[in-house]
Amino acid sequence: MSRTDAVARDASAPAGATADGPDPDDAVPAPGGAAAPTPRSGRAGAWAELLRLPALFTVPGDALAGAAAAGTRPGPRTLLAIGSSLCLYEAGMALNDWADRAEDAVERPHRPLPSGRVRPAAALAAACGLTGAGLVLAAGAGRPALRVAAPLAATVWAYDLALKHTPAGPAAMAAARGLDLLLGAAATGGGTRAALPSAALLGSHTLAVTAVSRRETTGGSVLAPLAALATTGALTRLATHRRTRPPAGRRAAAAPGLPGPGPAERPPRATAALATVLGAAYAATAARPYFHATLNPSPPLTQRAVGGGIRATIPLQAALAARSGAATTSLLVAALAPAGRVFARRAAMRKVSIT
């Protein structure tokens, strides 16, 4: 999905956008041109490129951070929520390229649809099938999860088909990523209220990245990366601020490896320190490329800023989980970052961006 909504079809991301992978700084798109009939391995590679498989590593942290914010331990329903998120995220990627196929034929002819490696009808069918699968998985996690997944799916489709190139585009991407976090909370604990602050923080990050991405092919915008840099600073402070009162039910949900302080208690110092370290990792990942794009808003530096923002999603998710007192969950989320890099390199898909 969008998932931010949010990012990398060379440009797109959170739950429902698109993304080519978590390491945008090194790769160069493959040459364009129409493709001859593709062998089976080439066809699989084209689908992997269309679906931006390495970007999937930014998705599970939404549901896990949502479960932590809700004060409950991840369980089977959390896994269903993660599966739903992955399906809706991939649906957004396929739909994104289908909706932009005419534009890509001119600006990005190397992509799977304009190059002929994937048929447009197949991409649209994949988007429909993945959306249905995502809703079915959410229903399996319970009615509260389905009540969140349905508007999430609607946001993904609205972004790709109507809102992407409008002023409402960044807000739609942010909403998709925030809803994805709430999906994890709803599936795991049944409620979303306690997870709203974490969803707002993650959505704000996605909003900033998406705003920068709108000028990644043309450059020239100093305001967007500067605003994103300021947003990163504010989010770092908020994500590392220790909560003095955990969500209701934390004591009952506490278990070995998932610490849970009682009411009116602060998280253990080790967990608070972990949140600080992860928050610093988030700031370091996002702030430097934003700063460079502010000094020189050229297309290459703007694209790097977008890639840095996408990669920063994982440490932010981990910091939010640690902020909620779930140390082991936060470490699990943080481990997705190096795993995503390894997968991206092996798949030779390392470019990331948003549109």
C-alpha cells in the first residue's frame, strides 16, 4: 500500500502509493524501450519491479507500532493485519503504475507497463485482486480491523486514481499510512483511540515525504524539503518523549519481551533509552538528505531526500513502538531496515521515490 502512503515507482509509497525499494542513492533506472517477449524469469522480475517488493519492508512496522500503541501484545490477528497491509500496499503500487501508464510512456518508458513487460490489464487485475485479499484478511482479524481496512482501501484507490496530482495528494498519502497503523491497533486490541497519537506522528512524516516527492523530477522547491526538515525535528522530539501514562490494558498485555508499565508509570529507562536511540536514527536518516535538498533543490538531491524519508519510516515506526513501552516489538521493527537493504541489493532494486 500507502503504503503512504504512503513511494517509489521511481516515485510513490505509504500504504497505497509506490516504491522501488529502500536504497535510492545508488541505483540508476534500467534503460527504456519496448521489450521483446519476456522469459519467465524476466516476467517475474518485471512484476517484482512493478510491485516494488523491497518497499514491503516498510509496511509491517505500521501494524506492530499500532499494536504497541494500543497496549497489546502482537498475536495472530496482528499477523492478519500485516497481511492485509501488505496486500493493500501492493494493490496501490500496481494501481499507481496502471493509472500513470500514459505519463510513464513519455517520462519513464523503462517501467514495466510502458516497456510492455507487464500488460496494463494484468496490473489492474492485480490491484483489484490484492485489494480484495487485503479486505478478506482484515475481516479475518475482526470487525474493528475491517472498519479500518475499508477506508484504507478507499484512500489508496482515491489517491492513485484522483488525488495524486491535486493539493489533497499528500494528505491522502498521510491518511493511508496513519490508517495502516490504526489497522494494527484495531486488529490486535479492538480499539484505535490509544493509537491515534502514533498514527498522527507517522502520518505527519508521510505528509512531509510526499510533499517533497512532488518535485522530485523537476526540483526547484526549497520550501518542501525545508518544511520536511523542520517536521523531522519535531517528530524526533515527540517520538522520543516518554509517555507518562500507557494505554489502558497495558498491564494485562504485558509479557516477557514486551514490557508494560502500570498506570501513571514511565517506561523502564532502558526502553526510554531505546526510543531515544531509534529517534536519533530516524533523524539521521531523514534530516541529512532534506538539508542537502534545501541547499540545492536539484532533481537528484530531491530524489535522494525522498529516498531518505522513505527509509526513515522504519526507525520512526520502531521509535513509536519503544515510546509505547514495547521494547522487543521496536527491535523487531528496527531489524526490518537492514533486512530490506539486503533484499533490495539482491533483487537489484534499490531506487526509491514517491509520486
